[in-house]
Amino acid sequence: GAGVSQTPSNKVTEKGKYVELRCDPISGHTALYWYRQSLGQGPEFLIYFQGTGAADDSGLPNDRFFAVRPEGSVSTLKIQRTERGDSAVYLCASSFAGDGGAFFGQGTRLTVV
Amino acid sequence: SQQGEEDPQALSIQEGENATMNCSYKTSINNLQWYRQNSGRGLVHLILIRSNEREKHSGRLRVTLDTSKKSSSLLITASRAADTASYFCATVNSGYSTLTFGKGTMLLVSP
């Protein structure tokens, strides 16, 4: 596709459930980032992939959060035992080599009820 | 954690005026980038300035970087109502490629 695609665009889940958020980066982009953003705040870094490996996962808040990128393209962010505090917009971005500007998807709005 | 801090948090101007937003950061950087966000969804990359550059232009945008003061400014000239958005600075630290954002400046341009 022409841009970064994130699915679903909206997700409502019950507290305690497991969710997966998907990101399709721009073809050929080796760097992929996950962020989450709460209302009125800047994007909070979660994890950065360079190829298939997580180059920096220091932003993952706890072990309920996990992300994979098995073939170096599509990435999935997985959240176990969701909590109401996990409600936010989850943003994915990709860039060619991690040193230039990043292209963002439209985000997934996660609501935990 | 967030590296950059934008100033002001909110800015309200009339169409045709210039808008200036500032960003301060804490650690040595490889480059600094500015992004725009409408309606709280996807961010759009505006401009990137590297640590060895002092000024850069792109259309109505002018970015400056002062590494000695660890600060950057974004100037939007001849603003338009369509420039209404939140603007964020983001840094790539020396030795890393993680892109770290500030809290943003909300710009309102009134017709």
C-alpha cells in the first residue's frame, strides 16, 4: 500500500481480555515503531524494530505488552489481560532506515471497558 | 519518557500572522524532527534538521537548531486556518534510532 496501515481503526474490549493490533508498514521500510498516545499528550514510545528484531523495547510498560515482527514487515502489538488504563490511541510508524522522517498510520483507538 | 518539551503548550493567532513554537531537549541528538497532528490521529512528518545544521526551510516552514542550548524552533509564516493542528518535536538521540516525542503545541489559527 501507499502508506502505513493499522487495523482495526477502533477496538473496544472488556477488561482482562487479550487484544492484537496490526501494523502494515510501507514496503521496504526496515524501521518500525509503536507508540501510544493519550488525550492531550505526545506519543509515548513503546518499541522500535529494525528488521525482525526489537532494537529497543524499553518503552513497553510491563510484561503484558509484547510486539513481534517475524518477517521484517507486518508487526503485531499484543496486550494481555487488558486494563482500563491501557485505553489510548496506538500509533505505528515506519521509516526507511530509522534515521529519517517516519510515516505514521492513522492509529488504533483502543477502549477497555 | 519524553525527551522534548514544546513551548508554548497552546498558541492562538489570526490568519496571516506568523507562529513560532519552541522545543527543548535533554540529551545529545543525531537529528530533530517536527510533526503535525490533526484530530489526534496520524502524525505527518514536516521537516528534519540534523545536529550539524543550524537552519532549514521548507515552504512556509523555517526550523532552527541550537545544539549548545539544546533547543529548536519552528516558524510557520503567513499562517492559514488549515495550519490549525498540534505540532510536536521529536529527537533521535546520538547512537540510537528511537524517535522520542515531546508533549506538543496546540496551534489555533482563526480566519
